[in-house]
Amino acid sequence: MNKLLNGVYRKLLRICTTHKDVDLSKLSHIKVGGRADIVVYPTCIGDVIKVLDAIKGKTDYIVLGNLTNVLIEAYHGVIIVLSNNFAGVRVVGNTIVANSGCPLSKVCSIACENALSGMQALCGIPGTVGGAVAMNAGAHGTDMSNVVSSVLAITNGKVRHYNNKQCGFAYRSSAFGESIILCVEFTLVPGIVDTIKSKMFEYLQTRKLTQPLDMPSLGCTFKNVGQVSAGKLIDNEAFKGYQVGGAKVSDKHANFIVNTGNATFEDVTSIIDKIVKHMHDKYDIDMQTEIKIIKEKSK
């Protein structure tokens, strides 16, 4: 690290847990990635604001959760992680209020325990609440727009409340592209615990049968094309089993790229580029990735 970054690192150490020269493959859900100069773990909103003040004007930064849908090559600057270190959650009547680092699966479990219905279809989605809201994650005909009532986020340096309509939810997107999501309120409806639990089990079994959950991946790689499943489009072109280095299109689900053991960033992106080119050249279809790809910037 250069002198400026070392100065930032020393400041961040005084705020919360901070590490330098971090191996991102150990954080990534697909176990792929290079090094990050600095990774910082704030535990409260106050920490986040202090971290941003320490970084401001000195270096680049990004905010990540569990890296369940982020493919990152390397990062020169500061990565702010909002994950288990930022995972407070509480139940207030028919609402669940969760910090952005809370696993979405945990919120779904808490909803079930408290006989609150509405999140059953979301129970198998990996990653954090913040990441799920930012990309409007969904499954089985339900997404975050159906259950989120409000969001607290930092936008343009200011803490702001958003109601559901202000969140700008659309297919796998929201208004929070440049914001830092801090806290999310879910408003649910009363239900019956056994009924909720049974439905959650059904959805989880479906995932287990149809997705390669036993191998490192980032979930669905591509967005659907209109009403057509991206997985079906890719499967129809016989890409299942296609492999570059340690990365492979899953034999179980064509929209999953898995790490067979030693995949690199270049291996994964080579497969993505191959599919994108094939679909464009053959059908004039522009495949859009559902995962976020962050390429290394020069120092």
C-alpha cells in the first residue's frame, strides 16, 4: 500500500475491525478473487459514518455484504463489509427490522418463528438483506418489493428514509445502486407457523433438487430475458458442462457457474463472455448478468 492508504488504514483501525492485504477468495461465495488493500467491518451506523469520513477524498471504496452475487477480481482501496458484523434484527408486531448485514435466510426464519407470513419463497436466497434489497432479489414469483415497507440508506452522504414506492424496485434492480443500505423494515401478515414452515421446506427442497448448492457459485449468473428463463436459454444451447479452467457451467442448472476447485476470475468471466457472444451472434439477444462484476483498477 502507498503512504496515503497506510494513513487511511491507521485511521480505520481506531474505528472498527480493519484488515489489510486481504485475500478476497476467502470472502467470496464462489471462492474466487485477488487481494484487497483494506477491508473494514463496521458494527453500527455510527461506525459506517466514521469510516466514510475517514475515507472521503483519499481513496476509492465499495460496500459489500457476503459476496454471494459479486465476482471481484481485486480492489485497490477500501471495501466496507456489512455482513455478520452488521446483522442486528428485531421484531415489532407484524414487522421485522433488520440491519443490512443480516442474512436474508435469518429474517425468513425469524418470520416463521413469529408466525409472520410473506417471506416463505425467499428463504433459500443466500446473502444479506442489503444485497437482496439492492438487487430486488426474488424467487417463485415473489421479490423484495412485496415485503419491504421501508429502507434506511446513505445517499449522497446523507442518511435518508425510503418508503416502498421510493425504493424504485424493478426486475433485479432498485434505486439503491449508489447508496449504502443500512436498515430494512419488512411488513408481513399473521400466519400459521406450521403452514409457513411447510412452505419454506417445499421451496428449500426445490432449490436442493434443481441447483448445485454443494459447489461454490454466485447463484444465477444471468437475468431472465423477458418472460424466458435465462437458464432455459443457455441449456438449449448445450452449455451445461462447458468449462474454462476451474470454472464450469453447472450440469444441474445452466444459469449457475460453479468453481470446481481452482477457478480464477478470468475463468468465470471467459464463460460469461462466451455465452453473451453466442446468444448475441446467434439470436441477437443481449444477455445481462444478474451478478455484479468488479474488475481490478490500476493503482
